[in-house]
Amino acid sequence: MPSRPPQPPLDRWFSSERTMGLASSVLICVVTVTTWATTWSDWYSYRTVERYGDDPDRLAEADLFSGSLGIVSGLVLFAAAGVFIVWLWRVRWNAEMFCRGEHRFTRGWVLGSWICPVVNLWYPKQVVDDIVAASDPRTPPQTESLRDLPGTRLVWAWWITWVVGLVSGNIVQRGVLGGANTVGDLRTNVILSTISAVSTSGAAVLAIQLIAHIDDLQTNRPWVPWWRVDQVERRFQPPAR
């Protein structure tokens, strides 16, 4: 799906996304805290069923903790995802002006890659790979395609930890929705929930590093659109003798 516009995107200029990136990083930290709080509530529910399975008051209290933290966690995650997508959309705009190379996906996939089932396991990484490649000052402005440029270990590490956390978290969620209430089922859920929390925390740290890395790349690269690079170079070329 080539994404290069048929003509230069003259309707806007470069913009610094440091503030939006900082907001996204702060919200990612908050999501990490709520993730561990939710994991704690999973362990609390498990211990309650294990020790007080016949006490309806104890079980109701555990359900209240779990439900309340689940709502808070969901709201924080929604807010963080929204700000991160806006940030990603804007740095993609900058990337398209730094380098003429074709991104693997059209701009709409900056959002769609996260919400489409199955492909959300690898499309977002490729979107970010292309943004990093186009933003890198070492990438020539006239590069035709970004697909063949090597990815970075930071993006790989971020994405692997995120997918592990996502998959294990989804398994836990299916167990909850499926009515897992026996001690054995709850034990499996809390173990997977802990794995998800650890992986998500790692992904959060790497995501914050990735945001800072892209900001550094776009700040250090000259803010000259790819279609004007030749004009600028000729302007500053020493006169012929």
C-alpha cells in the first residue's frame, strides 16, 4: 500500500511534537501503574477465593476492587492510546516531508493498524519502522522506498514486549469473560496477568525511549522538505571559479 502523496504535502510545515510526546510518555507511565494495580486485584481475588470461597461478603469485596480498578485502568489506557496515536500521526507527517520514500502503509493505517484484528500484531511496528527510517538524518531525502532500510533494535524490543503483554492480557481477559471462578482457573489467570504486567512494563519503558528517540531524530534532522533539498544545496554551493 504505497503512501507517498501524488504531490508534495504543501498544506503544512514541520512541527515539533516534543510536548505531545511528553504527554504520551506521562500517560504511558500512568498506564503502567494501573496495570500493576489491576494485577494486584487479580491476585487479591485469587487469594480471596482460595481462602474465603464460602464467604459471599469477601467475594463481593474482591469483585468490587477488581471491577473498580478495571474501569479506571480502561479509561487511562484509552486516554494514553489516544494521545499516543495523535503523536504518531504528527511525527508521520514530519517523516513524509523529511524523505520522499514510500511508507508501507497509507497514513490511515497509523490508527487502523492498532484496531484491526490479527494485523495489529505486526502492522504498527512497520508503521513505526518507516517513521524512524524517514526521520533518521542518515536517510537520503530522495530515498525511493523505506521498506528495505534495516529496522532498529529499539523498535524490535519494544514491539516484542508489547505483543507478549498484549497476548497474555487477552488470554486473561477471555478467562474472566468466560467466567473463570475456580481456584485453578484463577491461578492461571493471575500468573498470566503477572506476565502481562511485566511485559507491558518493559514495553512502556521502551516506548518512552522510542518517543524520545524519534523526537531526537526529527529535531536533529534539518527541517528542509525533500522536494526543496536540491534548491537549498544549490543556494549554499560556492560559486564556480
